[in-house]
Amino acid sequence: MKVKLRIVYPTGYVERPILAEAILTTGIKMNILEATLDARSGELIASLEAEEPEIERLVGFLRDRGVKVERIVGMLKVDKDRCIDCGACVSICPVQAIEISEDWSVRFDEDRCVGCGACVRACPMKAVTLV
Ligand code: SF4
Ligand code: SF4
């Protein structure tokens, strides 16, 4: 199954190679969709694909080391009948999950979406909802 995780490093943890250890220990590869780091703390949004027991092992590994982990749940629904392809949602997406196709229609990549809701608020046609 595919999941997205929000991984939050508390103050003083960013210099520890916790994520690298988690990947080496569990063998689960992650795709980092978004990262906000400074010298003291940080937050990552990662997507990965694994069986449920492996995901639980990874989450447990991180939590045991003091890192906060949350699953991102929520599904993006786009009503193409309402959408006018205005593009107002494209640049506002923090993980580039929305793009303009060659035919100038707007396309959403649900695998990249981290459910922030920015496009929902930006859409003048109320064409986007998070379930
Ligand atoms: S909710 Fe919208 S703006 Fe936020 S990540 Fe998903 S597609 Fe991008
Ligand atoms: S902001 Fe709304 S109407 Fe405009 S392209 Fe995005 S989903 Fe479509």
C-alpha cells in the first residue's frame, strides 16, 4: 500500500541520521515530497510503498527515537465539471502536485498531494475538496 507520512524532528534532532538508519534497517525506500529544515528542527513529508507490517515497523523505529510521525490521510476530489482550468491552484501547491498539461487543462497528481488544502482555498469555482 502507498502511504504518506509527516515526520517531525524535535529541536536538536536534525543532525542525527535517524531517517537514514530507518531506511537501512527497514529497507523501505521513501520519496521526500517536501522538507522544511532549519538548524534546530525540521519537518518532512515522505511517500512510500510497503506492506502494512513494514510500515508499522518503520513508524515504530522513528517514534522510538523521539521523532513524531503521522500518517497523512485524505483524498483529493476534483470536480472536472466545475473546474475551468484557470490555473489558480497550480503555483500555490507546495509539492508540485498540480500541473498544466499540454492541452492547457489542469492535472492533479494524487500520489504527490500531501493534503494541505491550499488548492481547496484557492479555487474560485470550489471544484476541489479534500475527503
Ligand atoms: S491539497 Fe492541493 S495544494 Fe495541497 S498538496 Fe494537495 S494538490 Fe497540492
Ligand atoms: S483553481 Fe479550481 S477552477 Fe482553477 S484550475 Fe484549479 S481546480 Fe480548476
